Amino acid sequence: DAGVTQSPTHLIKTRGQQVTLRCSPKSGHDTVSWYQQALGQGPQFIFQYYEEEERQRGNFPDRFSGHQFPNYSSELNVNALLLGDSALYLCASSLGSQFSNQPQHFGDGTRLSIL
Amino acid sequence: AQRVTQPEKLLSVFKGAPVELKCNYSYSGSPELFWYVQYSRQRLQLLLRHISRESIKGFTADLNKGETSFHLKKPFAQEEDSAMYYCALSTSGTYKYIFGTGTRLKVLA
């Protein structure tokens, strides 16, 4: 099992453009969370998808949106890119649970650079 | 607002010395706390969670609700413990994780 896989590994965009990042969860996992990690910072929670719905969102603007597919894979879309969106974007998968938060299994991330 | 604080960006210790990585949190409810580790050129991975009360790779962490702390400890550091360590908080009734800024541990020979 390759675990969580993310694509692409690196991406360069310019201000104002739009970007889509992709994530396949670990086999058997049904929940996907997305994080933004700026240089020297810890991961910042963007949102979590479960049963194809966004069920929790962090403090990110509506320019950040996502989707989860029936096979549990997920996309993160960012519109109107700003220089400050340059970061490592991490995807994490887990088993959905209504009782507690399950440990997250992380991918290697997508490094997004905005010029 | 919920917050996780890791006061040390870098902690250097000699091999065989005790290690304590500090983590303090702010949350008025019942927290779930985790330590994640990232070794060089590897992905972020779970080290331990307070609810399981396990010792992983010789590391332990005890939740102290009075001091709102979840410090990570190991009695004798090894060179392979050198890595980036993140403390994370999950709050009851949400599915959100809040990470600290991380502490880089360097174990010197």
C-alpha cells in the first residue's frame, strides 16, 4: 500500500491563476483532510471531507474549495491565487468516526509556488 | 481560540541525555492530543496519542490538564530521534486538527 498519494509534487503558478491539487487516500480510509504548511510553520487545517461532503472547515477564505469523489479521492481548488498562497499543501486521510478524531496519515505534499 | 504552543524551535541534546519537548495548549473542553514526527526526507507520521497511553520508540507523553500541557519525553536520546516534532490538538465535537509550529530535535553524537 503506497499510503496517501498526492499530485503533482511541485507546481508553479502566477498570481490570479487557479490551481487543482489531487489526493488519493490510504487504502481503507474514507476521510480526507487538507492542510497548508508555510515555511517554518506547522500545518494549518483547511477542511475535511467525509462522505463527499465538507464537514469541517478551518479559517480559510472561499477561494479554497474542495471535492471528494465516490472512491474517496479528493481535490483541493484554489482560485485567484495570491503570493501568500505559496506553501506546501498536505493531504491526510483517516477513518471517519463520529466519536473521536482518528490519527491522520499524511502524503508527501504538493509544493505550490506563486510568482 | 484553540491554540498549540511549542516554545522551542530547536532543541539540541547529546546522545544518551534525556529529552523533553514542550507542548502547551489552550482549550477549555476535553482535548485529544497527538505527537507527530517527520524524519528527514520522510512524510509526517503519528508518533503517539494521549488516549492510547502507549510508549512508542521510548517516547511517552502525559496529558496534564491542570497545566494544559502534553510534553514529550524520552529518558535516553538516540541519534535516530533527530527529526521535526509537532504537537497537535483535536477538540471534541469537531474534526479539526490544530498543529503547533514544531520543534526540531537534534541529537548530537
